[in-house]
Amino acid sequence: MDTTITRRELVAGATVAGVAAAGLGSVALADDAAYTPGTYSCQTIGIDLMTVTITFSEHAIEDVQIDDNETRLVGHAIIDVLKDQIVNDQTADIDVVTGASVTSKAVRAAARNCVAQARGEAAPLPVDDLISPVPPVPAPDSWDYEADVAIVGASLAGLTCACRLAESGMSVVVLEKESLPGGSGRITDCIGNYGGNKFIEKGYFADEYHDQDVVDFFSERATWSVNTDLLKNIVVSLRETWDWFVDEGATMAAMGDWGIGAWWGCWQNTDTDGHSGNEPSGNTGYLIDWMYDIAESHGMRFLMSSPAKALVSDHGQVVGVYGEDPDGNDLYVRGTTAVALCGDSFQTNPKMLEAYGGLAAGVKSGLAKGTGYVIRMGQGVGADMAGIGSFAASTSMPVLPERRAMLPMRRNYDMINYLLANPWCRFDERGQRVTFVETDVLEKLGVWEDMIDDNHRQCDQDLAHGDCFVVMDSDWLEKVQSNGSTQFRAFTGSYASQKIDGINCPKCSVDPRRGANIWFSGNGIESNFQDVIDEGGIVCADTLDELAEKLGVDADVLNAAVKSWNDDCAAGKGDSLHNYTAQNMTTVENGPFYGARVTPGLYAAFAGLKVTPENQVVSTGGEPIPGLYAGFHTAGGIAGEHQHLCPVGDQIGSMLASGTNIAKSILGETWETI
């Protein structure tokens, strides 16, 4: 079972005594236990690929080595503690650490496999190649759970689908691999809303709202590669989902009108410390918990910490899900009417990124976890793929020393990247200047949407160059406030307060129309800037030569890039070839100097299982697979093919809408015609 022990407690208690003090029990090796002496390895995936290697004597675990690339300050921080626990307690059944559950579960699974190999209890499990379809398993003699619908994943799509089905009287069982519902949805701030609903009457566009306007806009933006019929259903279902939120009493707040009618919503915390308040939560965690409570109130069953392993097939028909309970025992869940796959995408799976991610194969840092396993389950029953090459990433994420995996989102790095994406001196390892991306599409769109488009196009520039370097001088704070009106220009003060519809939004800048509405944790950007320096994401040096050494770039290359930049600044003409203006080019001349090696951070891969407009999974033969559905981002295609922009309603909005799509399809409801 998972023991609730925080990462801070474990890291602080890195010795055996410290581990014991944290509450970890010792599991003694049985007297008759015997291993075949030797070294056994198992490859697995946590946040990224890792290999666990255990050396056994005849009666003991002698040594554990873990080759990992986990997040430096999260999963990687507990690796040594987990190794020590395996050796000192002589067991692979280590406890799951709160805050680093993905890493600790991956280590535990791999260690169990090594023990099984050493004991000869079964044939060694094959190393997962991370990309092959997961074949279905036959129906069992008896089922552990039966319901009208079995759902894989308590994601925003899975929760929305489950709530709508449960309210209609259908029984639902959800398998969720994590101990909490919501998945990566818990780290998001807002959900897109395109108007025409009960929450906000004004539409996304400046003129009168029509669903067809949204369909036309996103179809054109995806160069007409998106399935228009699917897009129409998602647009309608997204609006209906917002109406359902209002009807059910969800407490929502508008995050501001960015320029022209582009409203977003977030959920307020109305149950903190036993009393209601009117401060926005700043993330969708409260929405997730709210939907979880609604589903449970209608009798829906959640099987938490219970990962799905394969679909169950009976004479070619998908009839259920095979999984594993928290203790590692087999678990069979039957879906008499349908099975819905609402799990992860493949942001942290390098093999699937290479095969389906297009340019995303070059992304070195992930902002959302996703192994693609649920997609592979669908492929195992013959499902086709859609949305190949489409993804969304956040530009200018600092690369931490020796770490190229998941970065801590919704903390310092989440908005420091927008600071680093400003028009600073930016170049690649050859010293070639990197184009600064700033578009002007404000005729119909709000400033926020413009910034999102710029962000994705800057990611393409960075990917084309490999790692990029950003260099600033000691006057960076003053210069970011004066180097031109850019969509990446961050709000650099401490929290300001703004009243929107009578709700106090302390995270909003005083005037969102003046630029991107960006907020920072702590006491403002200077505090966050120093935090990232302390963690190694930004380096500081008294000289440019010293800065080059710390960044790992040739000193001659850096000095030449800075000199060329300063010469163009002095000429006062800008650099039209690389889209810099005289106004937004500022010199790098006063030490100390600051720099960062930056890379795009992937937060959504939009390739996934091909689905019909009703989100029913489609086979490679082009026919719907009876009873099998998929929500985004297990499903693909909502962003079109080879697109690097967010789909309708942003990626969270498309997930919610797909859950509504699935529920309506299973219930036999119809869509209103656009």
C-alpha cells in the first residue's frame, strides 16, 4: 500500500535512521528465501527512462543502482533514499513518496521485476520497448467489478464523462493509476471559454458569437487538417459543459478580458479552513475535486492507485479492462456498455515522441507527465492514430544542470520562461542569432491568444536551433519594462489586485491589455529570479568569459554574439532579419551578467487514437471499434496534423468537451447542428 510520506521527510532522512523515523517499516527476508546470485536489470519509465539494477547474493540484496533522468528537485532527489531502503529493508516493496509518486512507483515496479528474475519465480518480464501496441487479454472466469461503463483515467475528460453518465443513472467504475484524480490537469490554471454560454454571454470574438466562427477560426489555424465534424462537436460540447458547470453550482471567476472578449475561467476555493472565500484557486484542482464529489455522490466507484494494464477482449469485442490494484494483484473491470480511455498522452515517452511527435521529438523537457501507455492499449485492439506531429510547448524553459526531464510547473519556472522569452541577446551554440517571434493578429483575437501563438512559434525557432542561450546584464529588471511592447513582456511587480465582476483577483496585473497577464509566486519576479539562480536554471557571473564557462558554451562564441548584439543596439536600426526592432534591443554591457540555456518544455502531445466526431475509437481499417471511446489526449486529431498550436478551448477545454462527447454518445443523445 502507498504510505503518505513527503519527499521533504525522505530527503531529510536519507540515512537508515532517518527513513525509520519517517515511518517506513522494515520487511525481513524469509529464512528460506534464495536468489540466484548475480546482477539483474529492468528498464522502466517514471518521468523519463530509468534503469534499476540490483545485485544479489544467495540470500540478500547486496547493491542497487538506478540510472535515472528524473526531475532534479523532485524524483531525482529521492533516488538515493529509495536505493537505501531497498538494501536496508531487503525488499522491493518500497513505499510511495508523496510528491514523487511517479518516480517511486517506477522504481518499485522495476525492483520487483529484478527480484522476480533473481528468484526464478517466473520468466523475466520483457523490457518494455515503450512503443509496441499492448495486446488485449482474454476475459476472466470472474470479474472483480462490473458496471455499465469502465473508464481508464480520472482525468478531466474521464471525470466529466463519469459525472454526466452517473447523473443519467448509469453505473461507472474508473481505474486511476495515481492516488489523486485529475492527473496533469491539477497543474493548470484556467480553462478556455469561447462564450455563448450561461457563464459569460460575450463570445471569444469581438462581434456576435456563433459556433461556426470558432470552427472556422480553428480550422483555418490548423490549415484545414483538423476533422471539421469532430471540431463542431467539441465546440458545442464545450459550451454545454460550461452550462453544466453553472447548472451544478460550480463557483467560477473570470480571469479578465484580454483585449477583445477572450474570457477564461478558474475555480474558486469555497471550502478552505471551513469557510467560503472569494479568491480564485489559480488552478483546476478544485474543479477536479468538485467533479469527483459529484460522481461519488451518484454512486460512481473510483479505483485509485490502480493502473490499467490492457484491454479485455472477448471474441474480438472490447468488454473491459485488466489492471492492477494497489497491492499488485490482478484486477478485472467489466464495462457492459462501453469502455472509455481517458488516460495520458506521451509527453515523457521518447520512443513515441520520435514516432508521432514531429518536431516534439527534439523537446528536451516535459511539463506534463504522460507515458502513452493507454494509447498503446488502444493500438493493441487495432486502433488507428491521428494528429501525427501536433503538439504544444512552452518556450524558453531553463535547462537545469544534467537534467533534461520534467520541470516543476506552477512554480518559479512556469513564468520565468516568459521573462526569458523576451527580446534579449539570444543565440545558439554556433553563435547564430535566434529569431524573435512576435505576431500581430489582434484584429479579432485577444492579447492572451496572441501571446500563446507567439509562444508556440518561438518554440519552433528554438527547436530548429537546438539549445539556445539567453544573456542579460545587471539592468535586466529595468530593461524588461522598457524593451518594447511584446507579448512576452512579464508583469514584473509583486502581486497587484484587480476586481473582476466583484471578485478579487490578486494574481492579475492591473491592466491586462498592456501585455501578457503573467504572475509569479512569492514576492514577485526578483524573488523568483533568485530562486532559479539558486537551483541552477539561471547562472550569474562577473565576466562574460565566466558566464560562458558556466553555461557550457564556447567563450569566443558568446563574446562574439554579445558584441554583434551590442553593435546593432548602438546602430539603433534593429535587426529586421531576425525580427528585432531598435526599440526592443537593449545592450548587454553592465556586470554582473546573467544567462540561461533554454529549451522548449512540452506540455501536450496531440497525437493519439483516431476517433469519430463522437469520440468513438476508429480502427486501422477505418471502422469504429464497437463500445470503445477515447477522450483527449488519449485521442488525437483535435489540433489537426503537424500543428503546434492549442486546440479549441485550449487543451484543457478539449479534454472536458471530449468527456461530454463520450457521455452523449453512450447515452444516445444528439448534437445540435452548427
